[in-house]
Amino acid sequence: MVQWTQVDREMAMQSENVLTTLNKHGYKAYWVGGCVRDELLERVVDDMDITTSASPEQVMELFDDCIPTGLQHGTVTVRSGGYYFEVTTFRTESEYQDNRRPAAVQFVQDIKEDLQRRDFTMNALSMDVTGTIVDPFGGQADIKEERVRCVGSAMERFGEDALRMLRCVRFASVFDFKIAHNTWKGLVRQKFLLQHIAMERVRTEMVKMMSGPHPLRGLELLYRSDSLAHIKAPVSSTRFNKMLLSNLEQLSGQHVLLRWSLILIAGGYSKDEADVLLRQWTFSNEHRSRITGVLQVEQLIHTSIQEPKDTVSLRTDWIVTVLACGVQAADDWLRIQSTLPAGWRNQSEQAEIQVVLVQELAGEWSQSIPVHDLKELDITGEQVLQMVQRKGGPWLGQLMKHLLRETAIGTIANQHEALSAEVKRVVQDDQT
């Protein structure tokens, strides 16, 4: 048994069972691609792909528990011991359509022919059950030299699937590798082909890069190549203030959405403009809301500090901001402030003093907020209607928001009697 060091022991054993079964029936079988690469890089292996000389039909005859995931491309998913393994027949590909996918595949019997179709040498590696690595294109040497290099001609590989250019940048970023000269040259020359790639695929690569340990490395490569100016929802690298991103990596990968917020701040995006872009980039509603929430807080704070205010007024504005944007957005905004250089807003000295004061006291102010939502008030809209004997309408919503604001600030206690008194006062004032 191969002594995997980066793989769950049970997963390794079950995947070896699949290889052994194929071997016993006269077929060649190998672990291939990312699992071999990551084992050599001493990175955690999450899945183990297998390639074999057996046809998809032959694979399905050998294993009872399998799913015909992509028979046209030779892929069958085999389930063994609760683990799922993609088993793909050795193949070559021809005539790629729209610089994205092959028009046809042909099954072959030589593992080297299969490896030749792959994108980068580090991914064109396979290993059999004895631990023997098949490496016809120097992938192990490139891993040792910390280099991303295309298999064969970079112009051909990127022409076959333009997404490989973003994968190239992502690998260089995540692994902190350099890009081989000819591979980089091919990327720069072929970047216009990125216009053919669906934004969902672009976003997937970018999210993986931004979640990694060296996102600034990837952003610098994207800046130098200007690749993102050629995607379906283009972004010009010239609009970003790179100085504002210098501390981006202080936000750990688990805070990847805050990294996106910081990037958009560095690009000078408003909340609405960012929302449009993130929709085009196919971000989920949840992630888009989280990312743009920070920009909304920034806009409200920027407006708040333009006029001289005392601490009480700044606290009121902060609490109103928290109510408008949510606790999460306010907390995210505060977390990001520590990564930004002092004075980056290029505003007056008075405004800068005030924003620093907000940053220092906002945590304490947030803790002092007794209510955040209308549902937390000790009075309901129905009770208000009964009290004043009026029909509902826009006025009721405005009144309830007023009660929430004053209670959050602390002007009114969140007690039914106090809230009722405020309702009566407001209604009486409206009638006079």
C-alpha cells in the first residue's frame, strides 16, 4: 500500500481497493492529477481521482455501486466504503469548442497520451499502487522548482480552454509559485479568449484564489496581465489603489468575503455599483449582501463625518448605521479598518479625527444597543393601531422605525409603557 501522508487513511485504502480491482481484471489504473500533486506538495488531499485503461462500460461491470457521471467523457463515479471516486478512461481530446470544451474525445490505452492533454505539468502526474509515479513532462521537477508550466505549447493549452489562464494564476497564487516564461507569454497573448468563459467558472477560480494564503500574488499577476479586462463582466485593473490592498492578507482565508469587500473599496466601488458587478460575477445573494454591506457602512460613515460632530452625535449616527446595515456589516467594516492605511480617504483633518474616534468607540457603542429589530420592541404595530384607533398605512411603518431608532439609541426604554407614551406624543404632535 502507498503510504499517503496527506490523505484520510480510510479514503486512501478505499481508493486503493478501486485500483487493485481494476488491476486484477487486467486493466491499468492510476491515481492522477491533484491528489498526486498535493501529496508531493505536502498539502491536504480532499479527493482522489483515478484514471484507467478500462472503458466506462467495463468499469461499471466491475463495480456494483457506481454512477455514470459523464460517459461521453469516459467518467464513472465509483462508490467504495462510503467514499466517491471519479474513474476516467485514458483519453485524448480534439477540436475544442468556444475555447472551453472538447468537441470529441477518443479513448486510448497509453497513460502518457492521457497525461498529454492536461493543463500543467504538476497536474500531469499519475501514480500506481506500487507508488511508481508516471511523469512524462517534468511535473516533479517543476514542483521542486516551484514553477507553473503548461504541458507542451502554452498557446495550444490556453487555446483549448481559456479558463486555464485563470487556473495558471490561481495555482501560482495559492502555491506561491512563479510562472514559466513561455507559459506567461502564452497567457498574455491569449487573454482575449477569456471573453468566451462563463462568469460562473471565472468566479470559481477567483474565489479559490482569494481564499488561498497568497491572494496578493494572484492579484499582482492579474494586474500585470490585465486579464480581467477581457472577461464577460470586465474589470479594469487601473481603477484599483494597490496601496489599500497591501495588508489584505491580514484578513485570513476564513474571512474571504471581507477580502472581497476590501478589494472593492480599493477599486472605489459604491454599494450599488459593487452589487451590479457581483451579480454579473454570479455571487450568491448571501455573499453579495455580506460583501456590499461593508461598502454601505463606509458610505454612511463617510457622510456622517463630513460635518463637525460631538461624540454623542457620532454615536447616534453609528447606531443608526448599524440598524440600517446590520450588525454583521458593521462588525465587518470595523474589522477591515485595521488593514487600511491611515488617512486613505484623503479627507479633512477634522473628518479624519472623527472617523478614528468612530473606529475606537464603535465596538462599545454596538454593545450598548438594546434592540436591533422591530420584533424586539415591547410593542407591536397591531397594538399601536388599537391604541390610536387609526387604519394602517405608511405612517405606521415610519412610527415603528422611529420607536426602534430611539430605543436603540437609548432615548426611550424598551418597555411597553414608555413606548406607548412615545406613540401618543408623536400622534398628538402630528395632529397639531
